[in-house]
Amino acid sequence: MADPARRTLTTPARIPAAAVANLPGMGDGGQTRQAGADPNEDPGQDAPPGPGGPREPRGGRWRLVARLRGHPLLGSAVVLVLLAAAGAVPVVLAGSEDAPSCRKLPAATRALAGDPAAATRALDPGDDLARFDAVRELLVYERPCGDGGEVLGRIVDAATRATGVENPHTLAQARSAFAVAAALNGVELPDGMAPGVARMLAQYVVDQNRYTDSDDGAVLPAVPAEQARPDDEGWTTYGRFLAPGEAHADFEHTRPYSDIEADPEELIAELARDPEAFAILYAAERAWLAYYLERLDGQGRDPDYRPEPAGDGYQAPVTYWVDSDLEHMAERVGALMKYRARYARDGTVPDLTAFDAAVRRHTPGVYPAHTAQVTTRPPMAGITARHPARVRGDLMDARHQLLGVVSAWATARKVPEARADAMRQAIDDRYVRALWLTV
């Protein structure tokens, strides 16, 4: 195993409390204030003219008016010509600026939404990505007709979803998940497609959370269960508490001289515009946090990780990878709240109150961690299928939602206070950092 110190994630500098208090989603229930008027704007620039109206210089226009007044018939003719011209201009513009027509989904494509096995075959790019262009051609529609966007989302969900919450993802399904993320990288999704794509990312919550950047060292778009198995120290790059027999999408996979890259972070930015997709992603992160906490031991450690003494004398903390995973979860949730605030400010979300209400309607609930240690290792599909509890407090105050689950778990499990504080701090720092970088 490589030295954990060489895989260190930089710990962000502490952010001033005063600055944190002013961030959206920090102590104000996640509400975003509407921007006021520009203090540098001159209010006189758009002031209406005075009571007498603007003065026209005496010249050609006044002379023309005077002549028309002297010739009533000529004046009437001019008025008719002007009215005819005014009516003709929109017709010409309408004829020259017709909106492009929509694209109708072929019947064979629509049928994939109801046939998961066929959908997986259609979206599986292969280990060598030889079918990737076909996947992109199938999924990328700028203007699908009618419910075409929703159908495309259902195809994505059908192709990548495990056949049951107790069943692991197959290698073909995991490759399909990579292909979807890569094909939709930088694409503006059509109406109705986002929820289906969000369900795909929720199904692979562990895999998409470990993404940091594209890496030439990630040689396959998905890896079989054998390759993801922990080493003798109980560590694997593919995450903690993995289900035996499950394949994993490797969203960091890329190839030299190729434009094929999957970027879950960029995809999440696009999905966060849709309240149902937002709710799906937010619920998945909170469910994974609960799943993760209840499998730690009473000291807040991974019970499967048994590092051997380092040969160079430096020993990374035994909780290093646990804290790293908690940071990634907090960063994903912070990113969602960051986009929510940004879209409220720039008008992408015109009514934040209505957006939040829609998110709550699509949210199944909250996910407390079990008070006793859990030793099972279910597949990823089972993580977000756990039974939710009723929402307490402001759902959109994500900082409170995350830290509240950790505190309740630590109290019930009698985790040492110092360790519980360190876990809360790791989550808080990374959540704030996700907001701080771009809000």
C-alpha cells in the first residue's frame, strides 16, 4: 500500500467566523438575500423626461410635420404607409428567426426506458470506450420533443440502476454510469432529464464522492469487484465499507489525447438547477453519512483498517481516511448549497422560496445513524434506500443537518468528545470551504 501521507488532502485554513456568518446557508436557514440596487448606479440615468417632454431640435423633423399639417391627404397617406411598414416588420423577423424544431426520440430509443437490460447494453461503452460515441449520440438531445427529456432520464436510470437494493452493480452497469457522466459533461440537459441523471449519481454515491480529478492512472471506466477489494491492511482506493462482489465506476478514468472525461462535480452543477434532482442528490449524501457513521467503531475509526508501521518512521493517523471521506461528503453538500445560492442570485432560480418548497416535496426525510455499530456491507443501491425519519428543523440549513446527525450518533455511541469534535470540525471546515470558494 502506498504511504497515506502521499495521498494527503490539503486541510483548508480556518475561515473567519464573521465571514462564515455572512455566507448563504450558514446560520440563516440557508436563505439567500436578493441583491439590492447597484450602489454605484446613477439613478438619474433612467429618469423620465420632464413634464414638457424632451425637446426636439428644430430641423428636418419639424419642417416635415409642418408640411404634413398643411396637406391632410398627404399626411394620411404617410400614416398608412408607416402603419403598413410597422405591421410587416414582425412578420419578416418571425419568418427569419424561427426557433429550431425539436427532435423526436425514435421508438426504439423510447423502448429502452422500460427495458433495463437493453438500456445497459445501449449505454455500456466497453472497457476500451469503443461505443462511447454511440452512447453520446443516444443521450445528447438539445431539444427533444414532448416528454423526450424525461424519457432520456429514465433510460439513464434504467441502464445504471442495480436490479434490486440488495444486488450489487454489475460491471456493465458501472461502465454505463461512467459513460453517462462523460457524455453529459458540459451539456445543458433538456427539461425533465435531470432527475433520472441524479438517480444515477445517487446509485453510485460512494464512487462519485471519491472523484477529485481525471487521472491517467485510472485505466478503466469501471473496475470489477476483485480489483476494488481491500488490501491486507484493509484499505482500498475505492472507499470504505464496500459490498463484496460489487463493480465500481471510476469517474477519474481518462485517456491521453481523448476528450472523454467524466466530471461528477460539473454534472452536479447542472443538476442542481432542478429541485427534484437537487433533492435526490442531497438525500443521497445524507443517507451515506448515516450509513458511514454507524459502521465506525466507538472511537470513530474504520474497524477494517489496520495499517502497518511505516518504514520511514512517519505514521499517518489511523482516522486519516475516515476524516477524508467525511470531508468529501461535506464538500458535496456544500457544493449543492453553493449552486442554490448562485442560481438564486443570477436568476436561474427565479423564486427561491418555491424552489425550496419543491425540494422539500421531493425529499423522503432525514437519515439518523443507528445507535449500535452495524457490521453489514450492503451494495451502494441500498444506501439511499434506507428508511427515512421525519424532517426536523430547516431542511435547507445543511450545516445543521449534517452536524446534528454526527452529534446524535456520537452521543449515543459514547464517542470520546475530542474525537467527536474532530469529526465535526472536519465536516464543518470542508462544508464552509465549498461555499467560500465560489459564493
